[in-house]
Amino acid sequence: MEGKIGLERKIAVVGVGWSGFKPFTTEEYRELIFEAAVKAYEDAGGINPRKDVDGFIGVAEDLWEGISIADEYYPDQVGAVFKPENSVSADGIVGFISACMMIQSGVWDTAVVEAHSKISEVLSVNDLLLFALDPVFNRPLWNVDPKTKKPVGGHPYMFAGLEMNRYLAETGTTVEQCAKVVVKNYRNALKNPFAAYGSNLTVEDVICSKVVSHPLKELDASKFADGCVVVVLAGEEVAKKYTDTPIWVKGYGFCSETSWLECHDWGDSVYTRISGEMAYKMAGIKNPRKEVNFAEVDDTFSYKELQNLEALKIFGRGEAGKFVEENLTAIDGDFPVNPSGGSLGQGNLFCANGLQKILGVVLQLRNEAGKFQVSKAEVGLAQAWRGIPTTSGAVTILGR
Amino acid sequence: MHFPIKRRVAVVGAGMTLYRRRLQETTKEMVFHAVKMALDSAGLTIKDVDAVVGGSAPDLFDGIHMKGENVITEAGGALKPYLRNFTGGTTGVSQQINAWSIVASGLADVCISVSWEKMSPCHPHPQYAFWTIFDRIIERPLGVNLVWIFALEMNRYMHKHNIKKEDIALVAVKNKANALDHPCAQLPAKITVEDVLNSPVMCWPVQRLDISPPSDGASAVIFASEDVAKKITDTPVWVIGVGRCEDTTYWMNRDLYFPYYAYYAGQQAYSMAHIYNPRKEIDVFEIYDPFDYKELHHMEGLRLCGKGEAPKLTREGVTQRDGDMPVNPSGGLMGVGNPIAAGGGMKVCEIFWQLRKEAGKRQVKKDVTVGLAHAWGELMQGSSVLIMKV
Amino acid sequence: MSVKISKYPGVGLKEEDIKGKKVLTTVWPCNLKYSWSAGVAVGRFLTELKNGKIIGRVCKKCGRILIPPRMYCEWCWKPTDEWVYVKDTGTINTYAITHLATDGVTRLKEPMPIAVIQLDVPAKLPRFFAGFLHYLGEVKPEDVKFGMKVKAVWKPPEERIGSITDIKYFKPV
């Protein structure tokens, strides 16, 4: 595909709000969403969803909630009753892009995007991840115990283990370098008041943690968290009504690699590469390393951060590990990566990961990140992945 | 709106599989067939496609979590922008809004929009999966079934306007007869009002022949930007209006006799298409009919007649294929089948074929230039509307 | 279908084909378990049901009493303001007589009436009322009418667990 250059109509993020992120929340998920929406609309100059918002996009996947048709439960708590609304089952950034496209096309002037995670309510996330595999070609690898009716076999994170192994072999990255990503992100999270898992780890802690699926260790995988993020967007003609600090959308792209897990590229993040190319072309960026100042990239697993940075051409193939070791990607480094703590530090929010990344970028660009503020924040990049066992991801570039 | 809609988008191809209670094809195979047919009909190959939108309703039917990911390659989305739209029953038409916006915003020139559903894998019966659409804490402990909520709405609608079952049954008779001319139809039949009234009671006032069947099936349409559309075909079918909205989740706090969600979704689409009198300005309609009374309910919601007047129009034959306001010339979900998302997809395909005068025996008698496809879904809650013009 | 297309893909199967193993099948049990938070609003609602009372939330702006209670009024889009108890009586807004069990296949021995009960609470906005879905009891299906006055029949206190089923059914008064 040729890809689009530039945006005919400029779009700005005019408000963000969030609730969580915590390992466990007692509110019902709709109450969590209401809290995030209230904050987001207040942040957007007190925008009234019943009057001023033209459209709403929800991001949800049924079985994370345990409801069929998660979209049914969407309109009330964000103020979308009787208003134009749509729901996508994709990553949070894809929901964000859907809203951008509706604004670009001219049919909406303002939009709200919402995504949340209430993963603490799922009693067996592993069974749910296995439920996402192809029933004909992949699931038969797991035998179903006739008594308990539960699948018996490898941990679904074996797919991450396989990818990590291939990535390390192809690029010469080491497990210590991956562990350094974990250390960096957990330490960044200590500075982030709404992160769930801030702590002071060492590389040894990570490497000596329990093996999940070689070479993936327990601490290489992000832990789950509950939370919700709501983002308010507006076309340029109306953006100034809602905020003095509009954050402009420079470019976006999303891509899915394949529905055949076995056929996807295990060593390279192809969907990130293609999404990045789309977004860079739209934003007119030729040298990402120089023209982008910082990034919030997917770090559901430690090696993913490195793999994604290389796919996004911020570092060359096989170089990301070295730069992490040299603290180049620390908050005060030359190219901060996941200054908010990422998914490792804040918690894995599943569908809401994408919006969590966008939140991190917007706060930096507005100079509102407090203790985890990076010094140079003019252009930031947010990238996310849908998680195991998918091969879909998205990228968006925001700037002042 | 501060920004004029600059890019015109047209539908240039469509295709669908057979709709059956159980198809041998897997989900992946069904999707491939539908997409291939749509591409062939437009004379395109997969290389010409820039983006793909998938649409499918509850994951529990085919038992695949994140089922959108399961058909990326088969839908033509490998290494391309791909997203899955999911809004319950309205998916078949709401996904077209996503696909339209992908082309209208300039991200792509050609976008496939494929809807599919495989309900048969769910055992003991796909109906059981519908229990999970209800409120987890306030409703599910009551053992509620989907047919209950339809029966409650149907009874309210009948009571409010004093409508008899005989009038509602006419819709089932019409649609199943219309489906006799649809090659993919699952349950076409020549039935009478007496057959409907004598069929087993499921949840009074709903009887078996009032309900559309669960199905497996897939359908696909192709959207293209103006320049590309004009190269592909002499008769691109332009998208002139889109609309989608939902009512509150709390369906048990609302008077169900009038579908306000259909009204507002219709308003959005009419306003975008500059249509002020839909009854006069739109020539052919495909209105969501999972149950026969729903066709009447939605006709009133979409402002095609006054509240309570839809049964009269049906009685007078106005909604027949040779009538003044043909509704569901395809046979609707009642006759062709109801693979949730692909039901809406089928309606979009039908409007496409009707406007291009390619519907063969199903072609409506009057001359048609503008058509409306509508889908409904969730807890008596949502509607999406797509208006097309040739 | 378009007149230009002559062949339609798809092979229909019958139930006997699957049971008779004429096609290859794979089986996977749906073993997904959840533990849902009722949250602040519904949590209180369930607690009061255990006490034999029905409680709702008030939105002072539109004046509605919201049952099932929620911490936000979806119409005004603002937090709701206070709790209020309501009587357990109401009228039938709409009803149906079900012959089907939850699985959609099993036919019940006795058809069972169900209804949306509109609780006796002033309706401040047209088309909105406070109420919920429940069974009807102590009434023959053919005697159920629109607008019929009903009252909740509760389970004895020791059997109540804090669930919508703490109300056995609504019966006519």
C-alpha cells in the first residue's frame, strides 16, 4: 500500500483521563470507566459529552469481561446514549485511529475513545489465552482432561518464549539486556504515581526469577492490572475551545501480520515495522531517531521493547539491547523509552495498553509528567501490540 | 460539522456464501470464499486491497477469543491495516462505517469489509450463548433467554398500538416468500399466516415461525475511493449517509414500544445524505428482521411511517417487491438466515445488487436509485444505518 | 445474490453428519470462569435485597430514581446524588409467557410468566421508569394483564444471599 502523506485536517488530543492502574479494583468496571471519563472531560475544558461530543469509540473484547457483546455496556458511563458510537475489537491505538479517521472524513468534529481492563475478574487468564488459539491447528496441542475439562499442556506464554528465543538468536541480544529493560521500567514506575508495580529490581532478580518458557522468565512478563483510559479528540477548528495545550496527531498506522501464528515472523515485529512506516510517512518523518524525542512502546514482555524499537527503526537491528545497557533509553537518556514505566511498570491493561501508551506520550508533551518527565518532549511515539497470541499492532505519533 | 466531507466513497463489489444452519467450511474458509467472490465481482485481486475491516458478533459462537485475529489472512488483511468492528447485531452495517471512514479519511483507496458468523460450533445450541449478553449480576441469575426479551418487546409493541399477531405474521410470510428467489437462503418457504399462528409457542407472543434461524455464513463488500471506483466499474454505488447509535444498557427501564435508537441512527444518516422525507426519497429498504415484528418496529423507528402504522402498510402490500416501499426484497433474515453480523452484511450486499439492477428475480419493480440498509443489535439497544445511491 | 454470479460457495451439513462422524470434528470445552465485582451501586443493591428491601439512587437534576441503581445518571451524565428506599410494589410494563428454559432448547413443563415490573416510583422523564426483569408467580399465564398491580414475594431471610433471586417472584395484588 502506498500510504498516506500528511493529514488534511489536523486532529488534536484535547483531554485525557484515567482510573487505576491497580492490580485489583473493587469498583464495577463501569464505575471505573465513569471515573476516567469524568477526569478526561474535565481535562478537556469541561466538554459536555451529551452536547459537545460528536462520536464515541469503544475498545473492548468480549471475553476479557465475560460478557457477550461488550459494546452493550458502553454508552451509559461515557455519556454516549443516543449519540453516534462505534466499537472496535482491536488495540486501543486502533480505536484511537478509528476516531481520527471519523474526524478526518469530516463526519465528526470531536470524539471520545475509551478502553479499559478489569482483568482481575478473570479467574484463569491462561485458559482464556488458549481460547484465542486456532481451534483446528493449534489448540489440539493441549489435551483436555476429561475429568476437570481443563486444558493440560504448556503455558500460553510459550509463544513469547519462542519469539524471545528467535529474537535473541537473530540479533545477538542477551537475556541480561532484556532484564535491563525490566529494571529500567520498574524503576521508572516508582516515579509514576499511578503505576501499579514500581520497584527497585536488579538484573540478577530478573534473570533468577522462575522460568516460564525458556528463555522467558517470570519477571520478563508484565503483570496484569485494572484500569481505564479515556481520550478526547477534536478537529483543529474546534480544538482551541477545549484546551490551551492541544497535542497534535502527526501520523498513525496499524497493521496485522497473519492469522497463522506458526507462519508469523518470530524474530522481527513485522506489524510494528509496517505500522511505523505508515505513521512516519504520514508525519513526514525520515529519521525517527532524530525527529522523534521519546517513545512509549509495547513492553508486554521485556524483549518486546527491544524488538519494537528496532522494528520502528529507532535503533538498528540488534542494537537496542546495547543502548539499553548504556542507559540511553533511561528517563534522562538520549532517547527515553517507556518513561512512564510501560506495561512492565504500570501493569498490563490488555486492550487498554494502547491508550495507556498514548496517555504516557500526551503527559510528556504537555510537561505534566512530574517526576518521570523527560527533558526534551516535542514529538513522541506510542506503539502497542494486542498481546499473545496475536500479530496485530499500531503506532501513532503525537507532537506539540 | 466544520469540515466538509470531501472524499466520495463507493461500494464496487460484493459476495456471499450460502447461509446454512451448519456449514462444513471453517470460519477461515467461509471468510475466504466471501472475500474472493467480492474481489472477483469487482475484477480486483488481493494486491489491489489497501485495508480490511472484519465484523463478527460474539466470540462464544465459534469459540475463539479475539476471533477477529483468526481470519486476518483469509480476509485479505495480512500485512495490511486490519481491524475488527464489533457492535453485536448491528455489526454488519456498523463495520461498513469503519470501512467507509478508512477510505473517506484517505488512509486507503480500496477497503474490504467482510462480515462472518459461525454459530454452529456452539453446543448444545447457539441460543445458549445468548444468555451471556445479559447483565451478569441483575439478570443472569434469573436464567434469562434471548427470546424472552424479544417477547417482552413484541408484547409491549402489540399492546401499545393494538396490533394483532395476524398482521405481524404477514411479515414472516412476505420475507420467507421473497427468500425463495435468493440462492443462498437457508429457510425460504411459502407459508401462510395460519402456519405462523399454529407454530409452537416459544415465549408467548413469540412463536417458532416468528424467529429467524441461527446460521453460518459470510458476506463481503468492497469500498473504493472515487477515482478508483470509476476505473473499476461504470456503476459504483455511492455511500451518502451513515449513522449509528445506542440507547441505554438499562433496557428494563425503558418503554420498548418505539425504537428510539433506530430513530436517531436514521436521523444521523438522513442528515448526512440530505434526506428529509425518507419514505419518498429512498426507494428500497433492507431492514433488520431477526423477528418478524422487528421489521415493523424499525420501519416506524426509521420514520418510514407513523407510530403503529407499519402493520397497515404491510397489509396493503406496500412493502412487497412490487409495492411502493419495498422492504426486505432479499427475504431478510427470516428467509435467508441470521448469522448475526453477516445478516447485516447480506443486507448491504442486497442493496448494492438492487441499486445496480443485478438482483434478478428479487429485483424490485420500481426504479431504484437510493437504498437503505439497517441493522439492529444488543439489548434492544442499537442500530446502524447505511444509505447508498447509484 | 447477483445475477452475474452462478456458483455459491458453502456446503451445508445436517446434525446427523456430525453425530455420524461423516466430517472431522474437534471439541473444546468452554471453561471460562470470572469473579465479577458488583461495584458500589449494585453492591449496595444486593446487600439491601438480602435485607428484604429495594434501594435506588436519585439523580437530582432529572429527578429520576434509578433502579437498578448506578452511581452515574446516564441521561444527565453526572454522578447520582443519594440513596433512597422504594416500596416493593409496581405494575407490569410488559410481560411474556415463556415455554423455553435458559438453554433455548428445553421446553418447560409449565409455561412461566415473566415481566418487566415498573416499580411504584414517580416517572420524571417520559419513557423512563425504575424497574427490573423478574418472574411472575401465583397467577395463571392467561390472567396476566398490562398495568396489573404486583408485589414482591421474598424468600425467607435465612435463604436470602444478596441476589436478584432473593425475590422469589412478583404476585398480583
